[in-house]
Amino acid sequence: MGIFKIYASVIPELWKHRISVMVVFTAVTSYLLAVQTVDPVLLGAVAIGVFLVAGGSASLNHWQERNYDALMERTRHRPIPSGQITAGFALGLAVGSIVVGTLVLYTFCGWLPSLLALSNVFWYNAIYTPLKRYSAFAIIPGSVIGAIPAFIGWSATDAPLTDIRLWTLALFLFFWQIPHFWILLIKFADDYERAGYASIKRMFPVEDLRWITFPWIMITTVFSLAFPVVGLIRSSFVVWLIVLANVVLIFMFVRYLLGKEPNVPRRLRQVFVGINLYLLVNMLAVTFQRIVQ
């Protein structure tokens, strides 16, 4: 019974379940946007298949970075470096989850969603994960990972992949990840350097890095504010909610830019939480609009 409890808590952590749920949320939202009539079986297959592939990719990442995780304060308590499970278990869980998730997508959704899911695994685990050890700018190509789930959900339907709503949502997700990661990098810069990761902090002081991050924030807001233009949202209430979210984000980041102590943990935590809440508000707004229309 004790072993069962350990694995019951370890497996969700290996799957990085919070991130995987957000990946599912993106794919499901995209699916809902693409259809007029929801097929519950297809919707469930998208959710289950994407969650398993995303969780498997996350577990594979745990296995890949186990030695580096042991060197960082932020990650040394993860399941493998802390000795809760073996590296072989994490690898087995990764392979099993990816295979089953891909089969679910292929069986119920078709070849394109399953191929897109596998391409995301390849991009995350074979391209981005090794690249971030050598380049602090790896997040720019790596941000493709956050946009592909929108294409997975959309491609499970007969809707054309050229739809401007899909591309607006995907580009919003792509650009959002860049400031999100760099804020994380500022917050845990010493940890990353200790583990031998390429750190942008070595190239730029924190004061400059804030200003480098700011244009990416502004590009993200451009795509967010384009939601009503392309038809992702129509309700005046939801439009004003999106406008307010963008104003708050810009105000918060300008305040951070002008602060005299940019590396204070409390300030970094506020900005990091703020940009995550901003993403959640945008995605909930799009989903709410689809449900009530």
C-alpha cells in the first residue's frame, strides 16, 4: 500500500500534470473553436491522447535531465534525483504514455493529430531540451512547443488549418512563452548556472534583460488584442476583459522595469504569477466565448 501511495504521487509529478493539463486545455479549446457541433467521443480522445503524450514527454524530460536536476535547488527534490523512483521507471512511463496517447489520437482523431503530437515530443525532447544547455535563446525555437497543441485540437476536425483564428491563437501562445521563460530564468539564474545551463544573465545584466523581455510582452499583447478582430471573441464583456488583462500586464511590467531592485524575489514572483494569470484569463475568455455563443 505504501508503494502504491508513492507511485500515485510520483506519476503525476513525472507527467508534470499542471503543465500537461494546460496543454490539454489549449488543444480542447482549439477543438471547440473549430467545430459547430461537439462530438463527446472525439473531444474526450483529444483530451486523453494529448494529456498522455504531454505527460510522457514530460516524464522523458525528467529522465533526460535527472543528473542536472540533482544540482539545482529548485529541482533536486524531483522524483529521480531524490531517489523516489528509478530512472528506468521514468523512462518506461514516458515510452508507455507516449505510445498509448499517440494510439488514442490516431484511432479516434486521425493521422495528423497523432503526427503533430509526436512532432511536439521530438521538438521538446530531441531539439529544445539539449539546445537549452548551449543557448540561452533556445526558448525562441522552443516556443513552437506551446503552439502545436492548438493545431492538434484543430486538426482533429474538418476545419481548414489556414483559419486566421487558429494562427492568431497559436502565435499568441508562441510569443507568450518567451517572456514567461526569461522571467523564470532571471528568478532562478544562479540555479541554472550551477547546473551548467546556458544563462542569458551571463550575456546581459538583469537591468538590460528586463528591457529585452519587454518587447516580447508587447508582441504577446498585440495577438491577444487581435482576438476580437479575428472573431475569437465577440461579447463586449469578454472584449473588455481582454483589454483590461492587457492593460494590467503592461502596467505591471512597466512597474517592474522602472523598479530599482529587479532581482528581488518578491518582485519576480509577482511578475511571474501575473504573466501566468494573464495566459489563463486569455484562454478562459476564448473558451467562455465559444461556450456561450
